[in-house]
Amino acid sequence: MDFFNIQNFSLFFSYIRRRLYATFYSLGLLIVIFFFRKHAADNDRKMSSLQELVNNLSSSDVREQALFELSKRTELFDDLAILLWTTPTVMTALLQEIIAIYPDLSNEALTLAQSNKVCNVLALFQCVASHPATRMPFMSAQMPIYVYPLLNTRFKSKPFEYLRLASVGVIGGLVKVDDTEVISFLTSTEVMPMCLCTMEVGSELTKTVEFPDS
Ligand SMILES: *[C@@H]1O[C@H](CO)[C@@H](O)[C@H](O)[C@H]1NC(C)=O
């Protein structure tokens, strides 16, 4: 009986080898699918909690917490700007927060807590201003104009300094790209004199933000 001859052996081994390859291949595929699905599920969870945070901006009792959480993470999610811009009532709520501080801008007693809250709003504004998909709608809606009064203060205390710094950040977000439409909007609204005034009263930090190359 020549069952154990060389040819049968090599056939047998090549058969085993092919089975092994097939097994490893399907195992690998399964692992890839597993991680892909896990990643997708994680992403879904992250997105839904992000959406929840953005929704929470609309209700005044949880707004402050949501502002705090979101302003820390503006860099983490690419499309936060779109979410902020398209979720109904969110931009209105943010605008209300900004306008609510106007009466206190002429009062040197502005507190750090007040300033921090509005700085968090401004961080979200900056996020919207610098995203390519929301920059133009943000400008067309004249949103930058609501930031100008915060630039136009002259008190040197920290709360005011932080407000000016965050406001300059919003303008900086707009001019991140060299877009003639943005530049002509900004020159037509005379934001430049305000930025110069900010430089005059501001600290080194504000000056650096305004003219990063100098
Ligand atoms: C949103 O607000 C609700 C209360 O209205 C709170 O229970 C929930 O944890 C908040 N969501 C996030 C993601 O912070």
C-alpha cells in the first residue's frame, strides 16, 4: 500500500495549509469586523452624548454644565460646529448668553464667573466661525457683530481681559483662511480699530493672538 508515499504527504500538507490559511483568514476578518463594529458603536455613543450635550445648551438650567463640557472639547469632534449650527435654538441660546452680559460691560465689577461663562460661549462661537461649512452662514447671519462689544472694553481686570481674548479668538477663527469675503466683511464692520484698541489695553497674550507672526 502506497498511501504514505511522498506525493500523498505533500498533498495532505498542502490541504492542511490551505485549511489553516482559510481559518486564519476568516479569523482575521472576524477580528477586523469586531473592531470596526465596536468603533462604530463607540462613535455612535459619543455622537449621541454629544448631541445630548448640544441639546442641553437650549435649556437654561443645564446650559452652564453643557457649556463647560463642550467648550473643553471643541477640538475633539470635527463636526461639533455643524451640530451647533443646525440644532434648533442652540445659537439663539448662545446669543442670549452673550447679550446678557452687555449691561455689565460698563461696570468694572464684572465677576470671573460671568466672564468664564461667556468665554465658554465664545469658544463655541470660535468653533463655528472656523469650520469651513459654518463660517459663511455664521458671517451672513452677522453673528460676529454680537462679539464686538466684548472687544470694545477698556478695563484691565482679568475678567475683561479673558473676554477680549476669547472674542479675538472668534475673529481669528474667521480669518484662519485667507478668504476675501471674510476680510471684506470684517473691514466693512470696522473690527480692526477694535482689535487695535484691544492691543492697546491688553496683555502680551492678547497681542500675540492678534498678530501671531510678529
Ligand atoms: C443633559 O441634561 C439632562 C438634564 O436635563 C441630564 O440628565 C443629562 O445628563 C445631560 N446630558 C449630558 C450629556 O450631560
